[in-house]
Amino acid sequence: MIRRLFIRLVTHLDGYLLLALAMIMLLGLVVLYSAAGEDFHFVTRQLVNLSVALGVMWLVANIPPQHLARLGPPVYVIGLLLLLGVAMFGEISHGARRWLYIGVTRIQPSEIMKIAVPLMLAWYFDRRAATLRFKDFVIAAALLLIPVVLIAKQPDLGTALIVSAAGFYVLFLGGLSWRVLIGLAVAGAASLPLLWSMLHDYQRQRVLTLLDPSQDPLGAGYHTLQSTIAMGSGGIFGKGWLHGTQAHLEFIPERHTDFILAVLGEEFGLFGGLVLLVLYLLVIGRGLAIAANAPTLFGRLFAGSIVLTFFTYAFVNVGMVSGILPVVGVPLPLVSYGGTSAVTLLFGMGALMSIQTHRKLVKT
């Protein structure tokens, strides 16, 4: 009886993917304890966050992909309505309107769109697979652009970037012409002056700070300078767990969230950073294998977008902490403190597992 129940619980979990994810989360909890000043309260709350996220992953993994596909349109529409609600009634915090209060709690609807957009676009392309034409890519681009604009106006550049990437990956994997991609790149380069004028002052300052952080070492350049100092001081093997001076003397800002990689680099050195990157590569490699072997167009597009979005999370965070990208507020996947991003990421991992473990049940 117990054995059958256990088998039923783990049937739709992918062992390779689950092991790599578990190792990342364990490493994250170890680093978080140090980053939070040895306050176990943060670790306890993060354990709750990860438990909820793992529950969501398990639930999604047990939903067949064809049922997941049907969720695309309603989830997308609900997400858009919530974004409009934020624009009209959202709470303003630190100069941004990103949260919506719904009776008993408040939510950040932009997080929903990280899943809703690729889910909707993959569903749309799957429905149009037999007669896919250029106009379908135009419609898909419009479906992507609407939530991205709403999120960017909050303003929330980091989330807008992730949602844009998630949607673009579906367009690219769906067969978007290279000529169109080159044309978009040229148009994007030509529109840079216009885009620059549309940025908020603090966003322009972040770009300028990237070019020369020392021009404002106690202001806009503080995050970048302190994180690079911490990572550089860690050397090859680091200063040792709980012995990071930059972290424990509170020089590193947001050290338990967006800049937790600087704590890892200082205390575990280059070796610790490479271990984390290898674990990320294992997740990405397994995810790409699942996407390549998916039996349906929806499965290939949605799985591919999930994996490449996970890569984008990691790449952008590592880039901004190491000083090669502007600071845009993207957390380090499954390592940074926080529940919303963990739930979003593990929802995607659950979808990957569903696509993998249900593929033998789908007629090809």
C-alpha cells in the first residue's frame, strides 16, 4: 500500500531534473544563512517558500501537457486583467506600481505572465501548426507586446525583460525567419535613441553606471562595486562559510536577494561559483533534452521557452552581479530569498516533467 502510494507520488517526477534542482536549493539555503547574518528565521521562511513551490511543481508535473495547453488562453486573459488592475488600482511602493491587493493578500501579477505568455503562445502555435504563416507570428508578437508594455510602465524592467525573453523564445523556436530577426535587430539598434529617452532617470543612471561604476561609488555604482569587490576577494576557494567580510559587515546591498551570488563568491570562491554554474547547466541540459524529445509542437515550444527563460534568469543575475550587465533586479534562480520567483520557476520545472513523463502516452 505504502509502496504503491509512493510510486504514484513520484511517477511523474523526473529524477535527473529533481536531483539537480534539489542540490541548487540546498546550496542556496546554505548561502542564505550566511547572507542573512546567520538569522535562521530567513532560512525557515525560505524552506516554507520552497516547500510551496515544490508542491506546485508536483501538481503541475501530474497534469498532462494537453491539459496544460488548454490553460493558456484563460491564464493569459486573467493575467492581463490583473495587470490592468495594477495600472488602475495597484499599490505604489518605492516609486513603482507593481502590487495588487486582493482582499486577504497582495499579488504581483507580472510574475504570472512569465508563465502565461509562453503558455499562450505555445498553445496558439500548436493550434496553427498546420497552416503557420507570417501573420501568425505578427499576432503572437502582439500577444507578447501587450503585457510587456504594461509591465514596463509599472516600471519593472527586470520582469519585462524576462517576460520578453520567454515570449521571444517561443517565436524563435516556432520558426521565426532569420531575415525577420536580423530586421528586428537593425530596427532595435536604430531605435536606441528613442528607447533611451523613454527610460526613467534611475534606469539611464544604471546603464551609465555599468560603463563606469566609479563615477558614483556611494550611489548608483555602489551595488556593482561592492559585489565585484566581494567576488574578487573570494579568490579560488573563498574565505570560508560565514567568514565573508563584505557580507557580514553589510557592505553588499540586497545580499540575501538579488546579490546573493556575491556572498557565495566571497565565501566559496571561484570553485563555489563553478559548482553552481555546473548545476545550472545540468538543469538546462536536461530541459533541452526534454524539449527536443517532446512529441507535440506545444511541448517542444513550451519546454524550450521554460529552459531558455531559466537560462536568462541565471545569465542576467550573474551578469549584473559581476558588473557586465546593468542592475535590473532579477533574482538568482532558486538561490535568492523569495517565494514568488521560486513558485514561477518550479511551475516551469513541473511542466517540463509533465512533458517528459507523459510523452509515452501521447500518440505521435
